[in-house]
Amino acid sequence: MTEQQRIDAARQAEFDQSLAAWRGAPVQELRAKLGTPSAVHPQRDGSSVYVYAKSARLSSAKGPVDFRCVVRYLVDGRTQRINGVEVEGC
């Protein structure tokens, strides 16, 4: 494994750990920390999906690269606590 791969793996592990720490947290805490979500999708079962999305155009050695990161927090409708996290593109 190269040094860059080790750095990337360490960053990914840190990111995954920070997301896992949200499980069981109240949704009010999530909103206080991350602000207003990009979208909230109520579900038929009373739960909600809070979506936080970021996009950017980044510079790289090969030229500009589009970056998009979407994190969906699954919130239990009864307890208003986070019971799952889904990540896309981060």
C-alpha cells in the first residue's frame, strides 16, 4: 500500500467513524451542528430522511474535477433520533 493509499484509508476511517457517532443522536443535535438540511423527505412510516449535500469544483493535477457528497440521515419518527446514515460520493 502506498503512502497516499494509507492517508486515504485513514481519512475514510475517520469519516466513517464520525458518521457512525451520529447513530442514536437527537435530530435537533444534528441540525444544531450541521445547520438546515438541503432537503427533508418524510417517509410513509413516519420517519424522515434528512439530506445534506455539498458540491464543488476542485482543482487537481489533471484539471478541474466535480465533487459531490451526499449524506442521508435516517430519523425515527417516534423518537426523533438518527437510526441510520447513508453516504454517496464522499
